[in-house]
Amino acid sequence: MTQQSVEPRTAAEDSGEGTRVPAGRSWLDRYFHISLRGSTVAREVRGGVTTFMAMAYILLLNP
């Protein structure tokens, strides 16, 4: 009996080689492979800004 490695896979990896990648990808998308992971640059920026605002609020009120 052989043991296979189990690695988490994204939906984009499961869909196979025929995945469509937008032609006009930004440098952020090319570097971080955002569209291959099923997200968009705008969604990631929104999530980053939201996280930053939440942490700034916590740090401001914590003392």
C-alpha cells in the first residue's frame, strides 16, 4: 500500500488546464496569482482596507 500526499487544492486547480485567465492581468495579479485563486484584485484590496481599519480601531480603543 502506498501513501499519497494530501495537499489542499483551490477551485482553480481542480478545474483543470482549461481555466480562463483574464488577458489584462495587473502586476499584482501576476505576482500573487489572485485570479487563479478565484478572487479579484478589487476584492483583495477591499479586504485589506477593511482589516486595516478594524486593527486601527482596536489599537485606538485598546489603551
